[in-house]
Amino acid sequence: MERIAALLDHWDALLVDIRSKPRGRAAWQQVELRKRFAGRYQHVAELGNSQFRSNILAVDDLATGILQIRHLLKQGPLLLFCACADYKHCHRTLVADALNAAGMACRELATLPLQPGLFDR
């Protein structure tokens, strides 16, 4: 949670939860994320993958979700959030590809070199 907070502060970004149902471990539940990040948290269920338990990579409503992301980008940078550990096996790769194709630059944080001191507090 502290790393997410550091990234949001560093980029002055909005946290966008792209899970169909923002549940899971206590700290990652929607109620906790809303409490922790207040006005810097948005849930875009349309970009979720309701088939994730079947190990199928899919996006529930990509077109509507992309429109919502385009609108949210007017507020500034976005940090897309899903609880999957490995982005290579996560629907967020599909979302990122669609955003890039729509002219909205999107990069996976796991592939970027860490900036020195980014997580020092």
C-alpha cells in the first residue's frame, strides 16, 4: 500500500481500480482503498475481467472502459490497478494494449526501472 501511495504522490496520479469486483485481501478491498486514497481512487468495473477465475484473459466492456479512462485522464496521470501479481498473465495487458492503440500512452510499472529514492519515505 505504501508503494502505491508513493507512486500516486510521485506522479500526482489517480488510482484506477480495473478489477470487476474490488475484493480480495483486506488491504485491497474497495472500502479500504477508498478510505486510504479518498478522492484519488476510482473504480472502472468495465475494465475488469469477470472471467479471471477461469484463467481467461478478457475485458468486460473495453469500449465503455476506454471512454471512462479518457475522461479520467483530464484530471491527470492515472495508475491502473489490478491485484494480479504477474502482468503477463493479467487482463491489464489487454487494457494497456487498447489504451496504447487509442493513443493514450500506457506502460507496465513492472517493466520500468525504479527511480532512486522513489519509495524512500
